[in-house]
Amino acid sequence: MADPAIQQGEQVNDEGLDRGIEKLTSSKIQEVVNKVLKGETGARLKAYVDTCIHCGLCSEACHYYLSHDNDPKWSPVGKVKQTMWELLKNKGKVSPDAIKQMALVASTECNLCKRCAMYCPLGIDIAYIMLVVRRICHKLGVTPLYIQDTAHSHSVTMNQMWVKGDEWPDTLQWQEDEARAEIPTLRIPIEKEGADIMYSVIGPEPKFQAQLIYQAAVVLDQAGLNWTMPATPGWDNSDMAMFTGDNEIMGRLKRVHFETASRLKVKKIVMGECGHAFRSVYDMGNRWLGWRIPPIPIVHAIEFYYDLLKEGRIKVAKKYEEPVTLHDPCNVIRGGGLMEKSRYVADALCEKVIEMHPNREYNYCCCAGGGVINCGPPYKKKRMESIRVKAEQLFAVKSRGAKVILAPCHNCHSGLEDVNQHYGLDMHIKFFGDILYEAMEKPGAIEG
């Protein structure tokens, strides 16, 4: 079975894959494949595989397929045929090279965005099938190096950016000092037991985007909320292990996150603008731990901002004037159903919102989520070629006047910035928090 990237003349060297397959034997592969299929999948996978009628109606949903001129090998069903169907047909008797190609397909040619599931007449969740393939590859030690390094960071530090124990509270102190220059009474309460809210973020915020913590602190403070942030591991809600198939680390991360909130006796967890982290805490990590729903309610930033604006806790001083368009992140829109609340927030904050088409749960994925962008630079060219349809969508909305892309998700932000630069869009990309901070009234702020 040939890898599509190699067919197109793009040879990628990835030590995570190349060294991984060096250790494999056919008997080891067969043992692991059958152990996962028989011990971890059950009726769900069987139902999907047995009911697929190979109609190909999922194809038109996939940005990879559309961006590669409707080449069937890039279609969702084509990717299943190259991976899971091969494993099942051969009862796990496949070569190490075949496993490498399956890892490439599952990890770098599918964003797990679930748009295809919405077009399948039988509702088959191909993202789930691809996750099972990733799980098998993980158990065999064949995972792209960059994202595996991130999973290692999770396992050692309980955050994705190797932020050390003392660096986290130091960052909170730094952002509090910065914010107090604007609002002298502001505090970032650390380890406050019994608060209504534990605010959690993802690893890149203290590492590269500390201003987002500043902005969130201002919003929480000016809304008069009873909140806190932990000083210990458990503050990071991100989870790249979920996308490598390392369910054990995923479970450890979610347990630490929820146990930290339980230790602080908070009523709910409010998280920043991240899609994959939301998926991991409300739908996957908790389920791996055996919890049908999270033990403490989880509120994504979109819903949090919606509530603050709807209840009048935050008032808008002046709406953002530049025309914006609204990107719908897969995990909070298709996965979380926050499409209308997202639009309520956008309309409340912005003078003019110009819709992309298609939009809401039918919007195109940005080709960054699902762990694909985290597989790193070796796969950036493939990723940019595979997101042409999104670039065309953005050019169309730009031609109607949009200058800013609102993207309430970290991976979407990074992916859209790559699209912006690669295709020469010349648009700005912002979080909701950026615009909320700029537009809101700040009664406690020093004038001038």
C-alpha cells in the first residue's frame, strides 16, 4: 500500500515512524492489532465497518478530498480502506511498512473533524475509526516524532509545554502585576478553596501567549466573579496524548485536572478558547476513566462569554469596528453545539459579522486540529496543500469585506495563521477574548 504523500513525490523522514517500525515483527503487529480490536473496540467498530456500503458520500465533506481535486484516496472512506479495512481483512497480518503508511494516513491525513460523519447516510464516525488506527500505531510504538514529544511532556510535567512547577505560579504572578498597572485592585487568586470557578488554560498560554491569561483575569475580575487558578499540575487542560492514541496518558491528564478542581472544591471549570482540550475533558478523557459525564461541570469560553454578556455582568463600551468573519472550530461546534452562542457573542462584540459559507456545523475544518498540526514541520507542506478549500472559502469572505477571522480555538488560530501566510490572505486572526477585552467596559481601570 503506497502512501499518498510519497505518491506525490514528497518523501518525509520521521524518526518516530522510521525507528518505530525497525523494532516490529509480523507476529508483534498481529498480536497488538487483535488485542486492541478485540479488547477495546467491541460493537461500535463492528457496527461502523459492517454497515458501511462504500457509497463515498462522505467524500464531499472532507477538506483533504476537496483540496486534492476529488482524488478518491484522500476521501474518508479511502482512508479507512487504506487502514482499518486492511487490518481487518488480513486479521492483523500486515508488514511494518504497512503500519508506517497507516500511521501517516491516520495522523497526518485526517483531522478527526467529524464533518464526514454528518454527510454519511448511516452516521458512521470515521474519526473514531482513525483514532483506533492511531491507538494501534501507538501500541506498536509508531507515532510521528513531534506529537510524541508533546505526549512525553504531558507524561512528565502534566502539561504540553514542559512548563516547570515553579514557572507556572511565577507566570500568574507576572500577569497579575501587569494587570494591576491597569486595574490596581485586580488579583489572580491562586489555590482559593471553595471558589465558584476554576479557570484553566492550555500549555502554550503561559509559554507563548501569557497576555491571554492577563485578558481572562481582567474579564473575571471586572465581572465580579469568585474564581481561582491552581498552583499545582492540573492547570493545563490540553491533551495531545488523546491524539497519539496514548489513552493511558490521556486518562492521567484528565484525572489530575478533575482532581485538582475537586481538591479546590470549585463548582465548575471554565476553560479558555481551545477546541481539542474541550473535547478531551468533556467527551474522551472522562469516558476513558469510566465517567459518562465529567464529575465537575465544564464550560467552554464561548459559553462563558455568552453567559456574561447575556446576564449583563460584562457590558460593551464600544463594539469592535473592523468587519469580522467567524470560524467554527470542529470540537466546540460540531462536537459541542455552541454555534449559536458563538454568534451571539460575535454580534454582541462586533459591528459587522460576515458569515463564511458553509458555516456552523458545516464549516470547513482548518486542517490544524486532530493533532495534525502537532505532527510538526515535516508535514506542513502536505497540510497546506490539503487546506486549499479553506483558503478559497476565506478569500470569498474577504472579497465581501471581512478583514478579521474570529477563531475561538488555539489550534485553529495556529492553523489559520499558516493558511494566512501560505496563501497570502492578509487577514488578522483573533480570539474572542482579544475582542472582548478591547470592547468591554472596565469600571475598575485607571483612566488615561
